[in-house]
Amino acid sequence: AKNLKISDDHAGRRLDNYLFYVYKSLPKSKIYNMIRKGEIRVNSGRIKPSRKLQLNDEIRIPPYLIDFDANELEIKIPPSRISEYWKSVVFENSDYIVFNKDPELSVHSGSSNQFGLIDIARVAHENKEIDLCHRIDKSTSGCIVLSKNKRFLRIFHDQLKNQEITKKYQAILMGQFKGNRRIETKIDSSTKEFLHKVQESSDGKDAISEFRLIESLGSFSHVEILIFTGRMHQIRVQSANLGLPIVNDKKYGDFAANKFIAKETGVNRLALHSSFIEFNNRDGVKVTYKAPLNDEFDILLHKLCLLTIQS
């Protein structure tokens, strides 16, 4: 038999919910059956599935369940992807990882990709607890925070809920943007299911951003965007509705212009990068991290100032 000791991350959870978390691929009916038969015990005693776990409780697991879910850490990820992962780690401590994500790297595995960033991180750190702290579009590069434990994940999510996290992006817009501008709109994400994109609508949720010009690039503009809300595709929709779509945006952009840009620059990545994030760590200390622009974004900055887009 094997004993699982309850850490601070899981204290207060129901026994059944904790076991569902640990043994994701085991049928729930099987877990309830083992509890009912007394094969799973807490502190050597029989218990009910609804029993709230306490710090340092010991759960006895029957021998045949040992390593049942070990395959979760054995996803076949090429060593080259692990090496690439470590090169993009901006910061790491016992609570979280700040990562500079490449464009088109999915956060989760799916039908079109065998593994995502979360899978790579869990294998690289040998830690199944690693989880995503916030959303980032697949096509967007830059700062993303991964939690290493449930306690920090709760701390981060509380800050998200209270809008206490500062996030800045850099983008290249098609057209000439002047000065600074605060954009307050409403975005409806319910249309994503059938339109495969979101849209501005009076029925939507508040979406607030501040756009600031960094540099004029002739027919293009390099801007920084501070977001106050985190709606799906917020910056992409607002830019497009200004008549200044993000370069190489395949959902909301100018498709003919994107084709021309890709041909002339050799780059077809979305020109949107999460460059800055600021939040409080577990001690309440404000911390700041920056993710450098990747090579393809720099190529766009250098080459686009030489291009002219005919309107």
C-alpha cells in the first residue's frame, strides 16, 4: 500500500474531489467503490467520500493503484522541445514560472497538437501540479505565468478577479496610429462558436485598453497596449474596429495585405506580443517581468518601415 500525505494546497478539499484530481483517468464509480469497500482510508480509518481533508492527513491507497497515473508524466515530448523550453524561461521560483511563449505554441494539447506548453512544463519540471494562471491566444507570443502549486494559483486568480494585475502588449498595426488613445467597448465572446471569432456588441462585457504609439513605421505603427480587462481577442478586435488591424491577423485582419507582407518579409506570425506583466507574489510583494521580442517580431519591425500598403 501507499500513503498520500495532504499538503497545504489540498487541505479543505473533499476526499472524492481530491482523488478525482490525482487519478484523472480512473472512473469515478471505481473510486467511490474503493472508498465504500474500505480499500481507501484516511488516517487508517474508514471514511465517507464527502470527508473534508485536513493538513497532513494520510490517505491509504491500495497497492494496485500505485503509479496508476504515472503515464501523465510520460507524454513523449522530444528532448529538443524540452531544451527549447528552458531557453524561454524568464523566471522561476517555488511558486511559479514566467515563460516567454513562442507564437503558435498551444498552451494545451488538442486534436491538432500532441502536446502543449503545460505538458512540456510538467515533464521539464517533473511536476504534475503545474497549471495555467491566465489565458493567452495561441497566435500571441510573450509573457505567460504558470503556477507550481494550488496556493499560488488561488493567489493569482484572486488578483485577476480584482483587476490587480498589470499586462502590457506590443503590436504592429496596419495604418497610421497617432498619439495615445483609451478604447472602451463591449465584447461578446458567445459568437465564437459559430463565427470562430468574437465581436463588439452592446450585449458583451466591458473591454478597456489604452493604446500608445511607440514608433511610426510609415504605413504601419508600432504600439504598446495596456489592458484593464482580459476579454478574448480584446486587442485584436479593438484594433480591427479602429481600422488598424494587427499585422498578420488571420481572423480580424486584412487578408490581401497579410499575404503581401508575408511574401515581402518572410514572416507570417501575428504581430502581437505580451511584453510585460506585474502582480503580487505570495508575500504580497509586487513583482515585474518582461519578455523580450522574438526574432520574427524584430524582422517585421525592421522590414515593414520599407513597405507601402496601397489602400
